[in-house]
Amino acid sequence: MRESEMRESEMTGGVSRSAGTQAGATATGGASTTTGWAGYTASGPDSPGRCVLAGSRRHDDPGFLIRPADGPLLVAYRALRREIFVREQGLFAGSDADDIDDDPRCHVLVALAPDGTLLGGVRLAPATSADIGWWTGSRLVVDPRSRAKGLGPALIRAACALAENQQVLRFEATVRARYESMFTEIGWIRLGDREIAGAPHVWMRWPIDRIERQAQAAKAMLAQALTPLRAQPMGLGGRGFRGDDGAPVPGTDLIAACDAILPSMVERDPEWAGWCSVLVNLNDLSAMGAEPVGMLDAVGAPNHSILTRVLRGLSRAAEAWQVPVLGGHTQLGVPAALSVTALGRTETPVRGGGGRVGDEIRLTADLGGDWRPGYSGRQWDSSSRRTGEELRALGRFVARTAPTAAKDVSMAGFAGTAGMLAEAAGVGAELDIARIPRPAGASVAEWLTCFPGFAMITADRAGAPIAPAGPAESAVCGVLTSAPGVRLRWPDGTTTTAVHGTVTGLGES
């Protein structure tokens, strides 16, 4: 079984594991702060990778194939490591095996010649005992007898692709200094110098922008698209509420919210689309601290079957939350379309931009349920399994807590929505990756970027009281900062940037 603390010397090829020496490794939160590509060896200077699957610019036959290793290939990879690192280079005494080899989560990629001969390999694995999206690469080896060119870069590219496919958000390695240029040409970022076993090394990171891409895809167009609407005095909610989940109706205690469902979702899963049209709108009212009083719907359907199923899902949701559909518009024989407007009441609406630097960020989310079939990794469904009483208790959480700021987690995901809440206040956000409540069935990367059903982000002074959250789980997992954007804090104290600058461009509310 893998130990919770990884030895720096074992990862970089400096000292034999059997010697039991820790070459100055520093462990925080169950993980070493340094890892590396162990004793990378090649027959000569590596040219840019020519493996098509590894991102080559050329389409020549590279003379090798990269694939996952198991069974005999795994045995052969470890034998090659032993031959190079132990017998030829003397980097290890007796064996280069370590706890990562015993970790069932470890992935090994190998390069094979057309005749099946092993040419090289690399491994990657989570850096912490609980997988929170921080992985490291190590034990990169190429047989010096191979005549194939570009093996090293191709294996590195393949490892990067596999890491991203495994929902990794932070991927690092400690690299021998003489191979730094090979990594930087691929796109790796230099973080600092390290000296291991008397040899110069470089700490490097592969940049992964999954969270920023999701946030930009969902929200980046808003500022430019909505510019014509901002000129009116109450445009986009008016001063203090611009960009909020709901809009105060002037001269009343009413809050109005409006959301539409993707046409493709209406056609693919009509009843779920109907349910979600209620869910997302009532979430918007909940984030404002408003009590819902009614809804209006607008439904278009290409045929009677889709129309019936949409209205069935909408009706079932309205009954569960006990919020009536007061009226609306229905049309048949048109492209699929669905939008709902919800009305609620509150005399003290909670602003999305009410936070200040130093306020704690809290996530309150319903972790029950599972991925909606057909939407794995994108839409979490807990609400359809809850009773009406549970759903209404969740909806009153913000109103009863009365935080200084709140937003419901939208299609920008938790990280992107935290950035929106911070942007509306003219500040930034830092999220503690290990403290974010999430369901066991979702990776950290998925949970930070998906639509989570019911999830509220609130900001308030440290120690502020909170109301009961019903069936949801609630935890402080971040802080508002003076630096714009969204950063992730990891168990070793390192911070990485998830979103540079603002999310919507709408700016301070």
C-alpha cells in the first residue's frame, strides 16, 4: 500500500528506497511537495515529438505506438527501468521500485515498436492519498538502444493527455535540468530550481485550463452582448444588482428570474428539461433570499410527444416545490424551446456582489443523487429524488442565513460562479481545494465545472451564523481576496490560477 508521504529521492532517482533515506523531502497534507521524471535517459538529443496521437505537427510514421501498459508490458517497463536506473546508471541500490508502483491508481504508458518491442515508458499517479486532482509524473525512461526519434517528448505529451482525461487539475514533475528545454518546447512551465542527489533539477507544471475554458464558454460573452441593455437606469437590475441571479422589480418587493433550457436538452430529455426549468429558476430566487410565489412558462415543441413530456416534468416540479404555473405560452410544430420566469418576494434581497475582502466563501450543496443519465460529468441530479419538504427547506437556506452575498452555482460551475460572485464585488476568490464539499461519485474537476443541481455560494464575515441547510452539506472552503480572478489552494500550500481576471466582464455590480 502506498505511503501518504512520498519521498523526493524515490521519485527522482537519487536514493534507493531500500536504503530508507529521505533526501530532504517536505510533506504537507499527505503529499510531498516535489516529484519528478526519474532518470530520463535517451540515445541523444530528442527532436520534437512525431507521434500523431501526442500532438505532432508532422504526419510521418513515428515508428512507435504509445498505449497503456498492463500485464507483461508493465513487467517489461519495470525491467527497463531497473536496467537503466539501477544497473547502468547506479541511481538506485538494488531496486528503483517505490510506493507509487503499488498504488492501484497509478497509470503507466509505454511506447512500442511495430514488432512489439518496448522502447520506453512513463508513469503518473495522484500525489495525495485522496485524489483531489493533483497528479505527478515520474519514471520516464527510454531505451538508449532504440533508434526511434522523439520518444521522450511523445511520452510526455501522452502523459499530459492522459492526466487531463483523468480529470486532473494540477500536473507536475521534477525534471533533470538538462531536459528542461524538451519540456518547455511542449508547453510546460518552469516553477523553480531543485537539487536532488547532487544533481540540478527543475520543478515544472503542465498548464491545465479546464476551469477557465468552462467559465469562458458559459459566461465570457455576457459583457459585450448585454451592453445595449445597460444604458437604462434599471438595466440588468440596476446599480448594486447588475448581474445578479434575479432582478428586483422597481417599486415592489418582487424578485423576477428567467432562465431558458438548451433546445438540444428539450429534445433529448424533455421531462428532465421541464423539471430543470423550474429548478434553475427557483435556485435563482433562492440565491436572492426570495420566497417563490409563481411562474410563467414559454414552451415550443416540434411534436405532441415532446410537448407532453416537457409539461409533465414542469408540472411535477411545480407540485414538488408548491409553486404554481400562473400562465405562459405554448406552441406546437416549432423548434424545441423552453423558458420559465419565476416570481418571488423579499424585502431584503441578497446581492451577489455584497462581499468584501476577507469574507469567507461557503458552499452549501445537496450531495445526494448521481449524474443524470446521459449527462455524466456535466449535470448532477439530486433534486428529482428529494421530497417536496426537502426541496423547500433547501430553497430557504439563503433567506434564513442572510449572508452578505450569495449566488447559485450555474453552468459556469462552482469555480466559475465563485469568480462571478467575486467579480460583482470587485474582488477575487481563493478556494481551498481540499475543503470543498463534493459527492463521492464526482471528481474535483467535474464538481468544480458541472451544474450541481442545488448548490449555493455565500460570502460573509468569519464566524457568521448559518441556518440549517436541510439535506445539503455546508462548509467554508475559501475566502474573498484583493487579487481578481479565482485561485485554488492545495494541501501543500501551493496556489494555482483557475480563472484569470473576470468571468463575465460585467464588472462590479
